[in-house]
Amino acid sequence: MLDISFNDIESLESSQDEQNLRFVHLEVLDLSYNFFNNSVLSFINEFSNLKSLNIEDNNLRGLVDITKFDALRCLEELQMSYNELNQFVSTNANTSFSKLKTLHLNGIFPKESNVPAQLSLEAFPSLKKLYLTYNYHLNQTMFIETSQVLSNLKELFLDQSPLSINFLQNIGALTSLRSISLRNCGFTGTLPTQGWCDLKNLEEMDLSGNELVGILPSCLANLTSLRFLDISQNLFTGNVASSPLINLILLRYLSISTNKFQVPDSFKSFANHSNLKVFLSDFNQLVPEHDHVQTRVPKFQPRVLSLSNCRANEELTKPPSLLHYLYDLRYVDLSFDQFMGALPYWLFENNTRLQVVVMKNNSFTGSFHLPSRPNLDVWKIDISNNQIQGEIPLNISMIFPYLTVLFLSGNGFGGRFSKWLVSMNSLESLDLSSNQFSGTLPKEFVMGRSLLHLRLSNNNLIGKIPPSVFKSQSLDALYLDRNNFEGEISNVHFSRPSYLNILDISNNNLSGKLPRWTKNLLDLIELDLSNNHFDGSIPEEFCYNAHLQLLDLSHNNLSGSLPHCSSPSSPYLSHIYLSKNRLNGLLTHSFLNISSLEILDLGENSLSRSIPKWISNFSSLSILLLKGNLFFGEIPNEICELDQLRIMDLSHNQLSGHIPSCLGHLIGAPNSFISWSVISESSTLDFHTSTEMEARLMEEVYTQLDNYTQDRIELVTKWWSYTYEGNILSYMSEIDLSCNQLTGLIPLEMGNLSDIHSLNLSHNNLTGPIPATFSNLKQLESLDLSFNDLNGEIPSQLIELNSLVAFSVAHSNLLGPIPYGKAQFGTFDSNSYEGNSLLCGPPLEKSCKETNAQPKVPNSLNEKREGSLIDMDVFCISFLATYVVALLSIGAILYINPYWRWASFYLFERMCLHPCQVLIMQFNFHELVLLNLLFIDS
């Protein structure tokens, strides 16, 4: 055997010296995961005694002629997967690999290739196993034609290779076939009634993940040898009791999950299926069967029974009565079925080898009863999100001594923590969140070395957090958030490092300085200290946790400048939440060159100066929240280089200048950028699977993803503040530039934001018309342009925005009719348009008939005169006449009255001789104009 896999080797040189002769008898050669090209095939051809050859994931390209290694007549297994070929053929009809039994050609015709693929299998007449998964350009017709020679083929795997439904009609010639896997092949329509139904020797078939519809054809009953059948994740309909499934009595594994089947709750149709050990029917419809009365124990005794998300009938308020007669269960899942009544604790009594019980998200009530005898096999119990109350039984550690996973969250359990938890030496994952536990947290609570994941969130715990909790040598994840813990946590002394991955003590009453001992948490991935009363500055130590991905210090009383985190010290930091503190200073060099950053929330602080141009270094940034700070200056064009950005909030700052037109190319199609921190548990049940396919799918059944931390941000949209969290963030997109000092026109390019959901440009100094290109924003739900200086009419094209829920152009200078009553615009009231005196039509009271003539913009001197409120010619003549009359009147008065004449001469003398002592009354020109107007009016 020679194994040189996983190296960077590009070529091998042939040699005839004696040292190379020792490889003549080589039987196993592994060259996988290197950089060999097609020339390596000639070199391999020298090893005529090879029985197994693996050259998968190399640089083989284009045409592979099988005759290039026709000397390998002893070859029994060939692995050539994940090379980029377009032809795998034999140019010599006489070439034959009569001993080859297994052929791996997965992913040799990749999705990126546009060249039609050719596949020839005539050279492999003895082939028994053929793997052709992930081949996006498989020539279906050629495959069917060449596969006629594969009379000995027993196992065929074509998962993720696009095929048409006709393929199933043309595989009847593969009469020796025992196993066929066609997961996610893109089948649509109904199953044909010929071809595949003739495979009488078929024992395993997987058709899951397609879009097959209708009822199951009756010819399925012909496949009487079937042991394994997976038709999950399709659109099949009909009642299972009348389907051909009831005739397949040799079935050991049956999955019909995620279809539209009706499944009678009595399961009497499967009463004689004594071989059926795994039955999965999640996401179907359980229907009551009133005329059936169970009188004896059925032969149907499954070891795995999964019926989650199956309740569709209001009459079904309790679990199926069949459960009372089952005694060999290992795994049972009845979650999300809205069952009521007492918890069916008798399952533990009847099934002494039960290992996993999942009954979360129902409406079970009462207390938590335990079986009378110990059960040594139970390792997981999940009854979270029910209405179970009372205290946890003290003898739980005696009844379930090997319990590994216990999830009791979302119930009404209460009381204080007792020492029963300390005695559960096998417990690894414990979730008691969202209950009514009270009191303090005992120091011994996490002293055991087995506990890995502890979640005590949302209870009524008080007092100080014991330092031993943080120093645990076993804990991976610790959630103490949403309690009433108080005091300081800054003084914790470590004698040796801790290996916590996740620490969440948010939403408590903790105070004092932020802890510097986080540097002792060598594997820390997530740190959440938000919503407390911490003060002081942010320690630089937070930047030196090499594995840190999430840092949340929001909603505290922190002050000072931002820490200088950089890529070398925090290479994986992707989520930073520092909002609602009292941080100040600049963004200069803060988080510089952290290309992994996805979410940056610095909102509602006192950060100042301009937004730095180096912000474009955040190449992975998806969410940028800088609202409520003191940033000024222009929005840098470099922000447009953030091609992953989907949410940007720069509102409530002092930004000025124009809106960069490049923002119109910022938000692209939705993508799954959200990071999830997942803790998974898996265990192998005492169930012996007979085949590779069954083992693979059984592993999926027993892998549970129960603990995760979701991204969470606050956004203002539709005039309300919402908290978005989890997967919905991958579909949300928003730009908020409101409450700044932006000027100029709204760029027409903003109409290119075809995937945006919320756009807020209100409370600025924007001018010009509303761009008609906004009609392209088909996903837009909220548009706020209020409190600007916009003019012109509301574009009629906006009626094409069928998703629009909130709209406001209030307090601007818009004019003309409102497109009311058309599409979504029929739902907006007058508040959306108030403060625009020249707008008319419903929902405003002002009718457009009153303002038929629109104001004209004067473009010449004559038009200016015609449009003016004062006739300038008349004004000039009347002013001169009034001036002459005033002078003649004064002269007449002085001539008639000698006293006034003497007084005027005296005043004139004083003005000339003593000008500095005289109060000079200035007669403003505008006052003369007013006086003239008064004369005219009178």
C-alpha cells in the first residue's frame, strides 16, 4: 500500500531503476487531494497489480480516456471523484475492466461546467457499486443507454444530480439493483407506474428532497423486498392507511416526513409490520380514527417513532393511543403537536430501554412524574415549552443516573436549586431557562466535571454569581442572562485557564468595572455583558481573545474611547455591539483591518468627527449601525465598497453634503450572512443498522441542535422600533439617513435598491423631486421622505410598490394630486401628506378642482411683472405723484404758518451747526413704500 494523499504534489516521474521495481506488486495506491493532472494516468498504468486506486480531488480536466490505464486489469475499486471532467469514455471498445466492482465518480461534471458531459460505462461489465452524486451535467440519455450492460449493478447513488422523471421509467433493466439513492435530483410531477416498479430485488430506495406530488402509485406494492424507504420532503398526498405502504411488510426503515400525508392515529394499518423499527412521519397530518378500539398488543413495535409537527385536527388533544401498547421504544419525538393533558410519563414505565424522549412545545400540564424504577438507558429528555409546574423531583438522579441532556425550559418549574443537580454526574447539557426558579446560585452548582452546557436564563435568581462558575474546567457554554444577579464580577482570580466558549450574563443588575480576567478564557467565542450597569472604559484585554467572534457590551454606562482591536489580535471577531453607552472620541484605528467583521453596532453614543474612509476595510460587513452619535461631514464614498452591506443606519447625526449616488448599488440580493453558534449533541443508540445508507440517515435522526445564540439588533422602520433576531436578519435590508443635515437631490440611483425593505431620508434638507425610479423598489415596505424641501408632484409610478406599508412625504413643498385609492396608496391617511399646502385630493380635504392652474415659473421680465402681486408701473407713477404732493403740502404749510416756519429754520440751523447732537431720523425706503400703499388703499 502507498498513501501520499493530502500533499501538494503535481507530478510523478517514471523510472526504470531497480529501486522502483518494488512497486510492481503494489495493490493499493492513494493519490487523492493533490494537484495531479491527466498525465498521471500514464504513470499509474505501470502498476499492473493495482486493486484499489484513489485519485479523487486532483486536477484531472476535460477528457479521461479509460484506455490510458487499460493495463490495470486487476483493478477492483476506482475513485476519481471531484475532478472537473466533461468526458469519461473509452475510445477502444475492447477495453474491459472485468474485475472492477466499485466506481466513484462523484462531482466529476460540476455545476460550473457548460460543456455537455459524456459518460461511458461499457468497460465495466462487473460493476456492483456506482457513485455519481453531485453531477450537474450528467447526460441522462447516455447514462441509461450505457447502463444496459450493468447487469450486475447492485448499488447506485445519484444524489444531487439533476434528472428528469423519465429516468425512473427507464431503469427497469437494472434487475440486479438492490439499493438506489436519488435524493435531491429535482424530480417533479407524479411517480411513473413502470420502470422503477419492476426492480423486484430492490431493498433500499431514497427519493427524498424532490418535488413529487400526488398519491403513491399502486405498483409500489410490487417492491416486496424493500427494507429501507425514504420518500420524505416531497408533496405526496393521500391517506397512509390506503396506500401501498401497508403491503411492504419487510420494511425496517420508513420515512414519510414533510409531505401532505394523512396518518391515522391508530396505526392499525401497520399492526403487522413486525420488522418496521424506524418510522418517521414529521410534518404530516395525524387524523383521528374513531371506529378503532385497540384490544391487543400490535406486532408493530418501532424503536424510533417521530411524529413531530403532526397535529392538524382539533379533536386530537392527546398522544396516539398506540403509545400505550409499545414496549420497545428507544427514541420518541412528539414535539410541536399541541397535545394537552398530563405528561405521558408511562412511556418510561412501559419502555425500559428508552433512550431519548422529546415532547417539547406542547401543552402538557401537571407535575413532572418519574417512573418507579430506575432507567439506565435514558440519556436525553426534552419537555421544554409546556405548562408543567412544581419542583423537579429530588430522586431524578437515582431514576436516570446516566442522563446526559435535560431540557426543561419554558415551563413553570420553581423553587430553589437543590443538591440533586450536583449528584447528576453524567449530566452534560442542562437547560432550565424561562422558569420560576429563585434564590441564589449554589457554589457547588458547576463543581462537577461533566457539565458542558448550562442555561439558567430568564428566572428569578438573585445575589452574586459565584466566582467558581467562571473558573469551571468543564463548562463550554454558560447562560445566566435575564435574572436579577447583582454586584461586581471584576475580582475573579484564576489559578489556571478556563475553557468557556460562550458566556452570557446580560440583562442583570451587575455593576462595577468590566472584568479583565476574560483573557483567562482561552477558548472564548461569545461574550455578552449587555444590559447591566457596568461603567468605566473598555479594557484592551477584550481584544486579545484569539477566538472571540461576538462581543456585546451594549446598554451599559461605559465611557472613554473605543478599544484598538486589530486583525492580528482578534482575527475572528465578527459581531460587535457597543450601543447605548457613553463612549466618545473617534473611530480612528478602532477595529482596523478586521476583515471578518459582519455586524458593527456603535449607535447612541457620543462618537464624533467624520466617518473614516478606511471603513471600506470591513469587506464582510453586513450591518452597520452608527445612529445617535455626533458624526459630521460627508458620507464617504468608500462606504459603497461594502458590497455585503444590507442594513445601514446613520440617522441622528450631523452629517452634511449630498447623498452619495453609489449607495444605489449597495444592497444586493439576500444572503445568509448570519452566524450561528451551535452546540450539538449526538449519540449512537442501541440500534444495529444493516446498511451504509441506513446508518447515514440514522445519524441525522439522533443529532439534535438545541442551543444557539442568535444575532439581535434594534431597527426603526414603519415609524416603530423593532427588534430583529435570528434568521430573519438575512432577509431584512434598510438604509436610514434621517435626522441629519443632508442637502441636494435624492440620487436617481437609489431606485436601483430593488431588494431594500426600508428607506428613511426624513428630517434633512433634501431638495428636488421624488425620483420616479423609486417605482423599482418592489420589496419596499417603508418609505419616509418627510421634513425635507422636496418639490414637484408625487410620481404616479409609485403605485407599483405593492409591498409598501408605511409612506410619508409630510412637511415638504410637494404639489399636485395625490395618487390616492390606487394600490397601497389607498391605505395611507392624511398624516402622510400634511404640511404640503399645494397637495390636493383624497385623503386631504382640499379638492384638486380648486387648484386647476399650477404656478408658473417666471422666465422673462414681462412674466415677472404679470405674476407679481404689485404692478410696478402703477407703483412708480403713484410714488412720484405722492412725493410731489408731499413737498407742495410742506411748502404751503410753512408759507401759511410763521411759527412752524421759524421752528423749521431753527431745526435746520441746529442740524448744520451741531450735527453730532442731533438725532437723525432715517426714513427707510421700504417704509415709504408702505406709506404709498396705504395712500393707494385709502
